[in-house]
Amino acid sequence: MRIKVLVDNKSDYSLFKPEWGLSVLFEHNKNNVLLDFGQSNKFINNAYHLDCDISSIDFAVLSHAHYDHSNGMKYFIKNNNYAKIYMHESAKNLCFRDAKSLGIKYKKYIGIHKGYLDKYNDRICYVKKKSEIVRGIYILPYSNEITLNHDDTLVTKHMYIREYNDSNKTYDKKYIPDTFNHEVTLVFDTKEGLVIANSCSHMGVINIINEVRKAFPKKHIYAYVGGLHLFNAKEDDIKKVADVLLKEDIDYVITGHCTKDRAYNILEGILGERMRQMESGYEIEI
């Protein structure tokens, strides 16, 4: 498998344009799979410099319904005229986060660009359960089952949704805490083991690993690719994640975006050479 990071928050390469967001291309078994689109057309420019042909991508997956992963969708569709875009059906909900301006607290919209889902409906495939898209490549929604293994401390806080009512095509006016049931994990079943790709891990890294364990029992987890959303986590919680990654004997943890440098350095201090840091233009064969 070859992994090419089309967009991440930073880049040490002058040719590649960074932005807050993520877009990653996976080349596996003659399939080209794009995970997310960033928040602009920068992934298109970066793809060119990585010798990636956007028009030849076989299908795309939207990991969750936030703007920094979805706003580039229109540029993908403009440059690729056939690939389907898979996302959870709950991506129809409106997403918000706590914000403050001039001392006034409010809910800031951080969801998919309004109108995209209707405009590109013929290209979108909604999923709500484990789905094998092509042989050995799966989309895995989180079941939201509260079990003894579920760790609420690692689930992202201070984010909200307004639910979409499919029967009357309207949105509820009430803001409720986001349980991130719109977040999906892309899983590759390779000869080396499972490759987990989750762009932000809002549901919590440990919970996502446990969910993959339930869906693919007795399979070795070979790699975890994506943001771990640990940039504001307590050091003890970061170390808890590192302990689980070590216990699972995961060969590669390829991360960037919402992990950020502080958490990355703590993880690297524990996991050593298993850690790899993403950036725009980064490429690795695993």
C-alpha cells in the first residue's frame, strides 16, 4: 500500500500547500481511494506534485461532516466525473462547535457546505452499517454502543448537531451534543493486517480500535492513519492511547492534523519508530 498525503496542516516542501484539514490518497490493490478533500482546492495542486491523477480515483470517503474535510468536495467532483463519494447517512445533520465573539458565546457552524449534499446527490452513497465497497476495503460506522470498553474521556467535547428529519426534509432547531455517529472509519484488509484510516478520531482512538476489533476479530492491526484529535488532551490520556497502540502491536501510526506536535512528541517518546508524522506532500509505502 502506498499512502500520499494531499493536504495536512503543514508542509516542509515548498511545492505543497498546507491548510487546516486533511486529504489522504490510498493506493492499494489497483484501487485509488481518497479519504476527505480538505477545505479548498489545495489538495488538487498537491495531488499534481505527487503525480496523482484525481480523475482516476475509484471512489472517495468522507470521514465526517466537518468543513475542513468536506469543502473541497466540489473540486473533486469537477476533476473526477464518475467516482462515488461514501459517507454516513448522519452526515446530513448540521454540525456546530462552541465559539465566542466579543465576549458572546454562540454555536459556530462547522459542517458541510450548505447545498453540497443536494447538489451532488447523484454522486453520494450513504451508509449506516459495515460495508465492503470493493474486495478488502470497508467503511465501518461506529455503533455508539456504550460498553465496558467505551472511553468517554477521549470523545471530542463541545461540539453539537441539529438533526436532519428525513421525512419532512427539515432540521431540528435544538442543539444536541454530537455523538459523532456521522464519523466513519475506512478499513483496508491487507496481507500485513488491517489498516485503519480515520481522519479525526472524534469518537476516540481507543473506541475506534475496539470497534474495529469487534468487526474484524483476530485480525492484526497493521497501521492507524489519520488525526488522533489529541491536541488538547491531558498528558495521561495521550499516554493511555500510546499504551493501547503498544498493546495492539500496531506497526505504523501515521498521524498529523488534529494530533499536533505536543501529542505527537509524547506518543513518539513512547512508540518510537512506529510513529510517522504526516504533512502535505508526505508519501510512504507500508
